[in-house]
Amino acid sequence: MISRYALALCSVASVLTASPALAQKSGGAATGADAQGDIIVTARQRAEPLQKVPDSITLLSADMIEKAGINSTADLGRFVPNLYFRDGHRGGASAITVRGLITPQGGEMPIALVVDGVQLSGNDYFLQDLLDVENIQVLQGPQGALYGQGAVAGAVIITTRQPTDEFQIYAKAGYGSGDNFTGVARISGPLVNDRLYFKLLGSFREADGVIKDANGVPRDYAHRYLVRGEIKYDHEATRATAALSYGRDRNGAIYQDYAPVVNGVVQPDDPGLGITSDIIGADRVRRFSSSLRIEQDIGDGALALTTAYNTLDQVTRGDADWTAADRFSQYNLNDYRLFNGDLRYTSKSDQRLRYVFGAFYQKRRIEEAVQVAFLPGSGRTGFAVNTRDTQRSEAWALFGQLNYDVTSKLELTTALRYDDNNRKFFNIGTNVKMRAKFNKLQPKVSLAYKWTDGLMTYATYAQGFRSGGFNTAASIFAGPVIAAEKSNNYELGFKARLPLHSNLTASLYRIDVKDAQFYFASSIPPSQNTINIKSVKITGGEVQLSSNPIKPLRIDLGVGVSHSEIQDFNGTGFNDGNIFPTVPAYSIRGSISYSIPVGEDLTITPRVDTYERGRLFFDAANLVRSGPINLTDLRLNVETGPWEFSGFVTNVGNTRYGETVTPTSGLRTINAPRTYGFSVSFRH
């Protein structure tokens, strides 16, 4: 029950706050600070002190991203409580769990991704390299009113560095384990002073890989290239930004092995025999994105129009028996076309009643194909599986949010969003056609009370909505239509500014989920299925504390717990009372760094990051269990003038575990081993 987690979190909070050496300022994690030293965030689409925002927020600044080695959105799980990322058999098949809400394969993520005001929808867009980032804000809890139906459990808001009137040059190169060569270069500046600016960026990665098969051949190789350009106009009451990017990847894929089986139960974290498949998998991806954002000051606020068009073309090939036997191969095609349009009006912040209201439109087409071919070793010819389908969706939404200062200490927030999503499915081989409509009105209300300048408490109720969809022809044990997932969310929290430049935040939540979406695969017969579990109850919470007790020392701590229990699996009592799969019981993270000045222009900063993930299950029967697991990284940064040198060792203990596991067969994707490397960067 939530009371059990309340006791645990309050105990942690009391220990942390009682120790002055651990009290914090959210120093490197801030987006900026005002004249009073308050950390400024833009989570509610306006600049305001973190202390005033009644949401659980994790902040990562450019400095922290650089010094902690946060290179990809996949790394965020090591720095955000109750956020867990699992790598998959190919790019786009990865999955994220937030506050006990999972990502079913082929389904919608429970968290929205917004880059420079542009929302990107789908798993294939979430996994991104962090190349030119000014800050990242991770919101937890339903954020649908401002960030869309994908924000059922939160939103990741990424802001990249913006060009200014000064010419700026940045370059970085690195080398690491597995002959991993990386590079990024950026140039930006004015085209016309005080109004028109540009930014150009390019990056690459060439790597042999570090996840090796039983013969010592690396399988997770990578060849990635990206170019990005941006033009920005900012003069008087008008602001506009146009951006284009193009990238090509050729990466290793489908390098799963089989986990050992003991007494009939798969052991995800046991070493086993390693990868033995005789076909080296390949994943080829082309990405294109374009966006235009225009903002105009009108009256007591600003009207903003954001449009974006994104494409992704992906072909994945590899083994389909995952052994040395020459029996099956597979081919996967994934093509995406996505258009977004968002129009919203945001009031000024310096008034008692503040508001945002607007409309959203999205059109999406997804084409998918799966072929499993018989090879000579099978004694057969043709295809075991040969299916191709197209899914189209057209969605629109109306939304609004009001923030009202009832008194100088009490703020009321109300929000409302209506989503309407029309989806169509067509399978070319079987000529099966389906259509379905999913819609939901989602209210949110929150009360925040400012007890002192350094203490705020809040209570929030919100409804969440994740659109439904369709099972493909590869599904055998599920119906054709996947119902929409709905949730009722309750949250209590506080934010406190403590002595010794410290901030402490804590929250407790309960989520009642109806028709929870759950994916599972079977081996005999081979199938991929997404079903709806009737009822799931999630209780948990988070505590975060950051501190600069003395200027050179920085400490960050975070604890998250989540108990996700199946209340009613399918109305028969089967699996009732079990833990919902792929939800870690807890996560604990901590980091400590100490900056040592040497002379006038040299600073050496050693840093330690550690992360522990609690146990999780890969099946609804709770037989296939992974963890707990612990990962520790070491880094040393040396700064002198415009130069920065970094050396690192990740996964110091060389901990290996299954990230994604098929419970019936034991097929798994295993994590990367210990790696090391260095980088050098220049900024002018």
C-alpha cells in the first residue's frame, strides 16, 4: 500500500535532511537561476522557479550531461528515479518504464519526448544521441495537457544550445573500447546582428563493438552519421526557428543469446554460452526531420505555431533461430512518416491568472514487414512467416491549463485535454482491414501551498490516456484490437530549499490503471501479442537531493520505489496479485564530484556515479526474475581554458545481466561489459 512506501520514503528523507554534508543546491542540474538564486525551469511552458512547480522534475544541465557522460537518452535511466530503459534487438525496439508504466513492443511509450518545442512520437524517435544539449528536464506524472497523449507518465524536454550574436565553435572527439571513435562539431552565430542567426552541426560514430559472441566477434558495431542545420529569427515581438536534420546508421542488431534454464526456469542474468548465431545481424536506418516554429507576442501573451515532419526508414536482417544451425533468417522493415502541428497561446507569467490553451494535430503512417525464411539447414524452402501491414492514424486534441494564485501562498492548477485518435490497419498478405477510434477527456487538478520561501507542498489528481492499436498477423494469443489504457493518478509531494546550498524533493503516488497494455512473445508457436490486463495498481515514490555543501563538492542522490501489482489479469484469478512485468522494485542513484583547482587556469574533477536497479520480472507469472544489479562509473575531467579532457570507465564491476528477455524461450539481449575511453573538446 502507499502507506508502506510513504514510511520508507519519509525515512530516507529524514536521514538525508539530518545530514548537513548531504544537503544540496541543484547546481549543475539547473536550466538557470534568477536574481534570488532560484533554479528556473520551463516545464510548464513558461520560465518559473522550480520551487513553484507542483510536479516531480529532474534537471540535467549541459555541464552535468558532459561531466557525467550522458551521451544518449538511453542513459537517462541512470539519473532519474523510477525511469528504466531496456535495450532491444534493434534500434526502436528498446523499451522504457516510468513509474510502473511500461512500453509494450510496437505500442506507445508512456512518456513524451519534446526537443526544442517539437514533440516526437514513437519508440524509434526516443533513442537519440545527446550532441548539442543545453539542458534536459524530466517530468514525472501525467503531463497530457501540455505534452500530449504520450505523456501518460511524464515528459522528457530537451533544449539544445541556441545561436546568439557571438560566433561559437565547439568540437569534440573521443575514443573508447571496441575501437569506438566519436566526433561532433558545431558552429553558430549571427547572419544579421540582433535578429537572424544560424547553427550547423555534424557528428559521427564508428565502432567495432564490445558485445562479443562465443567466438570473440563483436556484434554491436555502429556506423552513424548526422548533420543538422538551424536558422533562427528573433526581433522585437517575433521569433521563428526552422531546422533540418538527416542521419544514416548501420548498426549491429539481433545479437541475442539464450539464457540458461535451471529447473525449467529461465535465468536472465546467468552468463550462459554467449551469442552463437551464425548470421551477423545488421540494422540500417535513415532519419530525416524538419520543423518550423513561429512565435508572435500578441496582447498579454504569445501565440506559437509548431509544425514538424519526420521520416524513418529501417531495415533489419539477422538470424531467426539464434544458433549456429543454418535454419532460419529474418528480415524486418519499419517505415515511419509523421506530421505534427501544434497551435497554442501562452499568457504572460507576471499575472495572477496564467494560462495556456491550444490545439494539436498529428498524421502518421507506419509500414511494417516481417519475413522469417527457411534456410538449407531446415530442409525446407519458402517462408515460415511472411507478413506486411500498414497502419495509419489521424489524431487531434484540444487542451488548456490554468494557474491561479488564490492567495500569495496558494496556487490552483487545473487542466483539461481531449484526445481523438482514428486508426486504420491493413495487412497486404491477408487483405485484413481494421479500424478503431480511441478518445478520452483527461482532467488534471493540483493545489500547491508555499509555506515559506523554502518549502512548498502540493497535491495532484490527474487522468492518463494511452491510445489503443492493433495486433499484427504475427499475433496468435491476442485479439485484433488493443484497447486504450486509462489511469487515475494521485500524487503528494514537497520541495524544500535547505541550508548549505541544497534542494530536497519528494513525492508519493498511486496509479490505478485500467486495460494496461502488456506485450509477450511465444516460441511454440512463434507469435507476438499485446493484450490488455484488466486492472493494475501502482504505488511508489521518489526522493531526490543535490548538494554543494562547499563550493568544490557536489553530491546528488536519488531513490525511487515502485510496486506495480496486477489486481485483475483477465477475470479468472490467473496471475492476480503478481508483480507487473519489467517494472523494477526500486532504483537508487548517487554521484559525487570534487573540483580541484590547480593554478589559475586548470581544474581537475574526479567523479563517481553509481546506480542500482531492484529486481524485476519478465513474465506475469513472476518466474523469470532479474536483479538486483549495480553499475558504477568513474570519470576524470580536466579543464583548462577552452579545452576539456575526460577519461572514463563504465560498468567498473563488469556486471552482466539480461536487458530484454523472452520468458518462454530464454532469448535475451545482454548489456554491455566494462568499457573505457577518453575524449577531448574545445569551445570558443
